[in-house]
Amino acid sequence: MNLPTSFAHRLPAAGHRDPRRRGTGGWLTLLVLACLLLSPLVRAERLKDIASIQGVRGNQLIGYGLVVGLNGTGDQTTQTPFTVQTFKNMLSQFGIKVPSNSSNLQMKNVAAVSVHAELPPFAKPGQTIDVTISSIGNAKSLRGGSLLMVPLKGIDGNVYAVAQGNLVVGGFDASGADGSRITVNVPSAGRIPSGATVERAVPSGFEQGNYLTLNLNRPDFTTAKNIVDRVNGLLGPGVASALDGGSVRVSAPLDPNQRVDYLSILENLEVDTGQAVAKVIINSRTGTIVIGQNVRVSPAAVTHGSLTVTISEDPTVSQPGPLSGGQTAVVPNSSIKAEQEARPMFKFAPGTTLDEIVRAVNQVGAAPGDLMAILEALKQAGALQADLIVI
């Protein structure tokens, strides 16, 4: 490697020890360590993990059909007339006519089901996709059943895939003659891996226009700016421009082959993401509390305790004296005891971090319900510098 002259004359000759060199690492080691210590801690993520390409997405498909071959665990047709109607319509397509007066038709091995799947982007005719089958009647289990051919339609009403095959059911259901029953997982739903064949491709806007739009999974102005700076720093100024805090537009070649190579380079770029907004998420139903990294607390003093009042009854028997003519009676004796749990007060200093919040709350032994009350009180007092979201 050829070094600049201004650098070359400063390096010692081979085999010569520079007297100014300190220790085994020398000045170069000290310089590297200083750079590592002074450099800020940033979090870089691949562009493909934080953004998606506009127009490149999956599409939902849905269908309706019959599962046959069940071992007596199908629909009770007296309560699900649509199963009988579907079965009759299917037989009529094969030239079999079921008498109209057969209202008491029982088919315990047939179940009406809904079939849904997601058509991935760029799926071509002939490829296969997975499908999920769910009972819409009162079938006890779909275990051992086979799905008859079902067309899968998109939101526009067109058929994009055809599904058929044997179900894989992870659930199990068993019952005894005395009415006892055991159920494991969900036996009324199953899947068919590669159970649908794509019949029609969905056109996408990937090959259209001379630019592409990257939509951020989590809109953030800092992240959008960093993406623009990273792309322009690699490919030149003006290649990328931010439309808003959630979208970045990049120029792209018109040739599809070059466009694929171009996106392969872009999606593997590592970009420094902006820090999320300070949030505290509280799930009041499960007692789950999630405190974000950037949550801060202004100076505040908090105390939390509980008052327990116990009322107990200890009745006594009043026995009259001999020959007094009195009667034995039960005399009520109530005792009331109040206990206040002694818990210390803790103080939040300015700029208290997440780690300090958790440590302070743990010191007083607050349960999740108590922590919810503390956080809500801090928010009302204006000491919690974060968005408090209750779900």
C-alpha cells in the first residue's frame, strides 16, 4: 500500500524502534482506544428490517368448502343447514340429485369450513402456498379430514388459487359415554402445507416508474433522515429524498434485472435508527407493564402502602348462676384490628432512568397493580416524562 509522503516520513524504518513508542501497543493502540471510547453508542439495523417497498406486499385469499372423511365429528346438520345445502350443491354438479324432502339428512363425517391463505408477493402460477382451514359449524374435530377442491378468491372476486388436500390438525378431542370430555389445543382448525396452487399472479408496481418508495415500519423523522444520508453517501447526492417521517423515495433503474441488484444493495445497508418515543404500556387485564428505554421521571417523592382492617367474631357463652332462674345465652364479642403496612418513601431525582425506576419500585415491594397506580399518579402529577398508554 502506498502511503502519502506526509505520512510516510513519520513512520519508523523497518527494524527500528521509535523511542517515542510507549508500551507494546504504542501510540496507534492508544489512538484506537480513544476513538472507541469517544464514539457514541449507536444502534444500526439493516434497511430490509426497518422498511418495506411500497407495492410489494401479500394479498389475503378466502374460500368456502367442505371437509369430508371425519370420524363422526362433523357438523350436526339439524343445526347447520348450510352444510346440507353445500353438500347438495356439490352433488348436483356431478349429476346426482338429492330428493328435496330429505330434510333429516345426517352427515356426521362432513363439516363446512372456511379456507384462508396469504398470497405472497411475486407468486407465480404453479407455485404452492399454505392454507388454514377453520370450522364454521359445530363440528367437534377436523382431525383426519380431507378438504375438497375450493377456489380461493381475492378482494376483487377473482380466483387466485385452488386448495385441496389432507388436513394437519394439532388439536385432539375425546369424550366418554358418561359425558366426560377432554380437549387438547383446538381440534376444529387445521392447516395444509402447500395445500393451494396459485392460478393467477397479482400485478405489482415493482417494475413501474423510475423510483421506488421505502415505507418505514415505525415512522420516525430521525430514521428517515439517516436513510437519506446513508443512501446518498453511498450512491451520490439526490438519489434518495424523504417524503415525510415514514417514507423515503429512491431513484431506481428501469431495467428489472438492474433494479433487483440495486435493491439487493439497498436492503443490506445498515442504518442508524432513531430512538423510540418514551412510552409506558399498561395492560390492565393481564397486569403487564412495559416501560420504554427513554422514560424519565422529574423530581418526585412517592410513598405507597396499604391499610388492612380485620373484623373477627369470637362469641362467648353467658352461664347464669345456680338457682338464679336465668338462661344460658350467647353473647357476641367482636374485635376490630387495623394494620397499616409500613413502606418507606422513595424519591426520584431529576432525570431518573428506567433502571432506577425499577430498582426503586422493587425496594418497596410493589405488585403490578400497585405499580400501575404509582405510574398513573406520577403522570397526573406531571412527573412522568412519557406517554402513558393503557390497553
